[in-house]
Amino acid sequence: MYASGWLKRGPIGVIATTMADAYQTGDTIIEDWTNGEPMLNDGKEVPIEQSNTKPVLDLLRSKGHRTVSYADWKKIEQKEFDLGARVGKPREKILSVEEMLKVLD
């Protein structure tokens, strides 16, 4: 899992701080790519039971948090493309988490 900016360090810092995080994360991704590390499961979603994310997801869910898979995110992304096409734009961003989650319901 790769993270940058506020996701990595919390809501602190300025643009330069988050930019430095992004460069560091990018360097790590390039290093992993170069060394043949698996990337995004080659586009295939791995069942939670077969991944190393199950304990984190179980903890989040036990605390009442809804999780969003990569496949879920792709559905949200497609909805943004569809909304954008209606108004002649590449994408119309959905601005609230509540609205994003409605796409999945």
C-alpha cells in the first residue's frame, strides 16, 4: 500500500510537505516496479481472505466504517465520467463522500 500527503501523515503540513511525500512515494513505487514487486494485483481484485489487508479492513468495519474496494472506486470513477459527459467535460467530480457512497448502493 502506498500513501502520500495527509493520508500518510495526517492533516498537517503545507503543500511543499505533501509534495515531498508524493515524490518519496513515487520513488518507492518506481523502485518496487523496477524490482518486480506486484502492482495492484495486475488489475485483478484479490479476495480479502487472500490479501494482507483483511486485519485492517476487519478493524475498520468493526468500528462501523464502510470500506471501498478498488472495484467500488472504479464504479464511482465511471459515474464521474458519465456525469461529465452530460455537461461536455471529461469528468464531473462527486464532491461528498455521502454522494460517492450512494453510487455503490
